[in-house]
Amino acid sequence: MSDTAEMEKTNDLKLDDSLLDKIRVYWNEHIHDLELAKHPIGTLGFFEDLDEYRFDKLRYLPKVVDFSAYKDKTILEVGCGIGIDLIRFAKKGAKVTGIDLAEQSIDLAGKYFEQSKIDGEFKLGNGEALEFEDNSFDVVYAHGVIQYTANAQKMVDELYRVVKPGGEVIMMVYNRRSWLNFLSKTLGVELEHEDAPVLKKYTIPEFKALLTKFSEVKIVPERFPVKSRLQKGLKAIFFNAFFVPAFNLLPKTVTRNTGWHIMAFAKK
Ligand SMILES: C[S@@+](CC[C@H](N)C(=O)[O-])C[C@H]1O[C@@H](n2cnc3c(N)ncnc32)[C@H](O)[C@@H]1O
């Protein structure tokens, strides 16, 4: 292995919590968006497919997170998955570390960085008990992770602990009072990963209640309807041809708080 992506390839993540272990097993078998890739798993084409898919679906993300603004800053991503967001920070000069419960994710993230010839460090790890000193990172990022862990408050407290004073923690959880949750219940269409061992959706006040330790919190609801490539059949036709264009005609002042993703930018 080149020294571009340093991986700790161990199987010895000790979890004394059986729910966390179920979560680890689930995410080892369910790489996020895997079914959307056209190229074989682990190839550069595979990662490019998933990057293209993610940033089409989450086209809001580069507008609210400036991936190029962290040159020379240290960034920890907790629940980094295969490293799609982390490589964006790293390509713009951030010094990045990714941890995830799932060995499969850490393996793939390492391959992605290695093939892209980008530096990054990856470790198996539990975001509820991080193996880093207090005040270690300029920025901590956890996008789509807190809602899947066993004890969300424990994870948020760890994100807070390892970020430097004055540093920022960027998080995203799902919004229970959102257009997508409403549509899913109304049409009887399951959301992705509804079979995960833990999937908690939050209201904005519930999410804020997890973040009381921070000195400043900015909440940004995002992720409005875009055409689905995942769903098929009549419901997908209804969604893509009618719902998406109609919803997007509504003024943002009316729909803003129904965004599916609640982003939080929190300062220590
Ligand atoms: C929906 S995926 C999101 C992956 C990536 N952040 C993204 O946005 O594509 C959720 C990830 O969180 C990880 N995860 C869940 N609980 C975790 C924990 N306690 N510690 C570390 N990672 C965790 C899972 O293994 C999985 O890779």
C-alpha cells in the first residue's frame, strides 16, 4: 500500500455495546448508495459514480459547506463512509482523518484516497468514544451519522470534546417534519436505510437540544426534492414528473423548514 492513505486495517474494534455492534454489522453490509454505481466496487470509476450521484442529489451541499475553505486545517470526519465528502476537503488542502464503525467503509475510503493520490488517514472507530485527545481538530464533520448511532448525545459530546475551542462542528440529521418524511408516509414508500438498527428523525428543536454545549449554533434546513434515480414505477413517475416541479415552485420562505436535512454549524 502506498503511504498516501494510511489505514489502520485491524479487526479489533472493541464494542461492548451490542446495539453498536449491530450498527457496525449493518453498515458493513450496506454501503450508502452502493446500488447506484455502474463501475466495479473499489475502482476509481466506482467512486466517481458515487460522487456524481451524491452531489446531484445533495446539490445544496457545496453551497452550504465550502470544501475549499479549509486549506491546512485539520478535519476529522466521523462516520466518513467511503470518503466522498472528505476527499473534497482534502483535495483543497485540508489535513483529513476519517473514522467509521464499518471496516468496509474504511477499506474503501482508503482505496479512494490512494487511487486519487490524495493524503488522508483512516481508522476504524466509534464516534461515541473517540480515540483522540480533547481539542485535537480545527473542524469535525458528521454528515448523516448522528441519526444512525446508538446514543446520539454521546456522539455529539465527543464531537464537541475533540474540536478545538473556537473550532466548528458540522453535522446533518434527518428532519421528521419534512416533505420527504411526509411523502414517504403518505405514499407508503420506505426511505433508504429504514431497516438500519437505529434511524432517528429529529425536529429542529430536538436537534438543537443535543447541541446546548456549543457557544453558537446555526441551523440550516436543506435538501429539497430533486428527481429520484433510485425509485422505479408509477410512484417514481408521479414523484419525478409532478411532485418535484410543483414543490419547487413554492416559495422557499414557505418550505424552508421542511428540508429533509437539518444541517448544524456549531462553534465550540
Ligand atoms: C448513511 S452513512 C453516511 C456516510 C457518510 N457520512 C455520507 O454522508 O455518505 C452512515 C455512516 O455512519 C457510520 N456510523 C454509524 N454509527 C457510527 C458510530 N457510532 N461511529 C462511527 N461511525 C458510525 C456508519 O458505519 C456509516 O458509514
